[in-house]
Amino acid sequence: MNPRIDYLKSLSTLAAEIYPDIRGVKKLRYNARFCLWGILMPDTLARIQDLLNQPSFHPVRQHYPRTLEKPLKPYVCVKWSPQERAQRLIEHFAFLEKRHAQLLPLIYRHEGWQLYQHELFSLQLCHGPEREGSLALVLLSQDHQPLFTLAFNISGRNKPVIHIGALQGPGPNVENRQEIIRQLTHQLHGLRPKALIMEVLLILARYWSVEKVYGVTNEGHVYQALRYIGSKRSSVRFQYSELWQEMGGEAINPYWYSLPTHPPRKDPLSLSKTKRRLYTKRYAWLTELEQSIQANLQPWDGEIRQ
């Protein structure tokens, strides 16, 4: 038996698993691309295979087999090497298994898991997009249209760290998106939906005892990779640096902002009477939101929080 031929055959089998619904010329192209990645990065592929072969992660592989290709292409940050991408992924799933082993299969099924329900919106935890993270918060409208998606990765063996790889707004297929956002902002005491989803991410960070949260810059986004020139690069519309600065973030290098786990709050006494009432209600509601999210997660905890 020829080990090289056997390895190529195994790559072809993996490609069929990863792209089951792709047909025709596109299937040939995807299969060839994956086989090339496997030839160029065999150690990286072996590490992610070993991870997803563990029984705890069978649901992830079953429902989202494209996890196998994540470390083989740009992931979360354009500057991460294949080795770092694999290590970050391994630590991500190790963290989730330790904290929420029973919840993990629900998060990685197609529809995800409902973290919070409001009369005007809901929040889901799901597998997220292909390149920008392996966990995502999705803000859904009352009629279940996706408004905002925040993708991130959790890593770190002893001191967990969150890296935010993307924040995506409503697509053109979302009907009446501006009106929906306006109504939500009004109901949430002036809190914009994209700020809301960031507040929820930081609520999760505090609950998980995450020490550091980093937000990617436009320069660090995966679509800055050379392979995306002329294709997906122009699809990044958010000015990430502006958003991170609003959340109290500070640039640490051209690719990342460091974000506080407790975002800055205005002192109500320094505001006019009208704004004071608005911000007091907003902050009270955010406190209630944090308590609700904590209560929803606690039954799924796999270890005692410190």
C-alpha cells in the first residue's frame, strides 16, 4: 500500500463529508481545493480531525462538518497562522465542553440555541459563519429575521480570551430593516441593536470569567487576506475601530482593539433630566438582561463558577 495515495483518498473522503450538498463543477473545485489544503497543511488538518473525532464533538462534526476546514484558511484574524488557528479552535471547543458540555450539541445544530427571548427580538447562540469565529450571537427580529450577527472565538487554557472576528448587520433581504431597528432602539431606551449585541457578548464574557476581549479591526479582518482581493474584501462595511472606541476599546496593534468587559457608563447626574431618565431606564434594563441570561445559562453549567 502507498501511504501517499491512501492519504489522498482520505482527503477525498473528507471533502465529500464537508461538502455534501455541492454538485457539479463547483464540487470538483471545492474538493480539489480541500485536497490541496490537506497536502500543504497535513499537521493542521490532523489536529482538527483529532479534536472532532472525540465523542463530545461528534454533534459538531455531524451538524457542521465545515469546522474541519476552518484552520486551513483565514480564520478570525488575517495574521493568524494555520498552527495558531488550529490551537485557537482546539481551545475554543475545550472551553465549551468544560463549561457547557450538555448545551454544546444544541448550539451547533442548525437552528442554534435560544439564549434570550424578548417580545420584540430574540438572541440565539449558534455555530457562526465560516471564517470569523466558531460561536456566534444572532439578534433576530420578532418575525425571526436575522438583524445582527456577532462571531467570535474563545481560547486560552487557564485564562479564557474572546476574539471577535466580525459584526454583521441586516442583509438586503431583511424586510423593513430600518424600521425594525428604529422600533427596537426606541423600545430599548435608545440602545442601538448593534450596541445591544455587544453588551450581550460582554455579559457572556463576565459570566464565563473571560479576562480579555479583543475586537478585530478592518485591517485585521480575514477578508484582508490576499485570496479575497476583488471578491469579499468590499463586503466589510462596518468601521470596527469606531464601534470598539464607543465600547471603551483601545487599539493594541493594527489588527486588534482591547475591549473592557465592563463598558463605560454615563453618570446620570451629569445629564439633562430627559436623558437622565432615558439612561437610568436603559441601565436598569441591561441589569435585568444580564440576570436573565445568567439564569438561562446556569442550568447548563458544567463546572462551578469562581
